[in-house]
Amino acid sequence: MPTDSDIRQALAQVRYPGFSRDIISFGLVKDITIEGGKVTVEISVATRDPNIPRLIHEQAVDVLQKLPGVTEAKLNFDIKEPPNPVAGSADRLPKSSIPGVKKVIAVGSGKGGVGKSTVASNLAIALAKTGARVGLCDCDLYGPSIAHMFGTTERPFQNEEQQIVPIEKYGIQLMSMGFLLEDDAAVIVRGPIATKYTQQFLRQCAWDNLDYLIIDLPPGTGDIQLTIVQTVALDGAVIVTTPQEVALIDARKAVSMFQKVNVPILGIIENMSYFVCPSDGQIYHIFGKGGGEHEAKRLSVPLLGQIPIEMTVREAGDEGHPIALEDVTGSAASAAFLGIATQVRSVVPA
């Protein structure tokens, strides 16, 4: 017959959704009753999200039923209203919309090098292909790349209202620190100044009647990211990852950040998903297989798409001509981006 210790050890494998910590260390397990092979666990959760108890229940029942001697596993949930946030916390910070913009979608990642800016650029192009008016704000001040990816060195100017007028290319309204710097110039500013620049890009730009503004966040969960998610009324976030576990670990941190400030996760995009050998059509999973799909299922969010490794994606970005501009019949990546954009529009209609 299983012991109390056996039950707690098994439940220590159950992660609280969006966190790396388990329900035992969080103190959610209040009581355990064992009657022969029947195990009853009392769990107390403070949440407004109905998915949280459901996900915990699924994981807990799964691990308990695998224990020797357990014939039945029952979980009783005491779901409480979360306490009001303390002054100064994320939920109490004033969130506001951006003038001239209907919907705001953030594109984030837990780490650099996963192709987040490539995804943000092509998502903006693909959304425009569906007939939407789209803008793209590059909030990665320290590593701005949107100007290069769109192939323009044009400098923005101010209008009579002292607003920054975005650059327009391929029908997309653009703003990036890259438009204000020479190619080899570095942005050397501390956190408070960086967040001030970011707010200026978002709120003091003359965004012209946009259906969607895509915000290309810096990698990680630093000052700029936190300022945006805490003060801008985001309609959703897209998380970019690659299939390998080292990228997924950091992607979970980005998901957790958005969840803590009640920003809906629209889904996960798995970039560099696979490579199709041009000589024989053989598929190679260079960075692993199924990581994005597994993580999406674990978080109960959609897997919006899997972007293949194509030389043309890199070449298009280097040449300032995003791959999503190409006909979908000639590029699997372009087709994938259009599919992602279609899903995003269905979830967040403008």
C-alpha cells in the first residue's frame, strides 16, 4: 500500500502551470487520505484561471495512477479567489492602449538566437497579406534588426504634433532604434532610459489606423519586457522557440512572465523546426523533434506553426525582403507564416 511519503514524492513531479516549481513546494497539497488502494488528495489553489486546476488534475492523476498499489486517485480542489495585488505590483500598474492601434500583439522568446525578429517581421508581412493594416515596433533596443530585415536606412521625422512618423516599407509601418543609428553604433543606456525610449516608440509614434501592431520584444524577461507587459494593453503574446530543450526551458520563462500579468498566450511558434534536403526530399530534425508541440500541449496553448530551415529565409532577411513576401507555393516557410497569421486573426480579430 502506498504511504503518505510515496504520494507526496509522486506529486512533487506535478508542476504548477507556467512555473518550474511543483505543487508540493508551493504548499498546495493540504491533506492526503489513503484507504487501501484509494488515494484522495485535497488541493487548495488561488486562481481565476479554470485551466490551472484542470492541468494540475490531469498531471496529478497521471503520476498517482502509476504508483504501485494505487487503484483509484481522487483530487478535491478548494479554488479560492486570488488576493488583491499589493500596491506597485504588476496587476496594479495602469495599462493603456496605443493611439492609432486596434490590437497589440507581442512576439517574445526566453532567449536570443531562436529567430524571434525573423518571426515578428514575417508575421507582420503575413498579416498584411490577409488584408490587415499592420505596424511593427522593434523594441530590442540593444540589438535592433528590423531596419536591416526590411532593407531600409530611411530616417524617421517628426510631424507637427511632435510625433515620430514611422517608416513604411512593403505596406508595414515600422519603428526601430536601427532607423536612428549608424550600422556600427551601439546603444549604451541603462534600464530606465531604455524603457523611456521604448515608451516613446510605442506611444509617441504616429501609428496610422493600424489593425495590428506587432511588438518585437528583446529576448529574456528584463526591464524593457516587463515595462511593456505591465503598462501596455496587450491583446496577446506569441512565443518563439526552437525544438531543443535548452530553448524550451527559456521559452517557459517568457510564458510565465506573460501569465503573471494576465496577457493571453496566443500560441507557440517552433522556428528552425526541420530541414528538407533539396537533393532527395529527406527531412532532418537538426535541432530535435517535437519540442514545440510537446510544450504547447503541456501549456494547453496552440502550436501556431512550425517554420522549416530554408536558406531562402536567411537570404531574404539579409537582403531586406522577408520571405513571407514570396508566393506560398514557392516557399514552405512563407506558407507557414501565412497559416500562423490566419490563426492569429481568428483568435484576435481586429
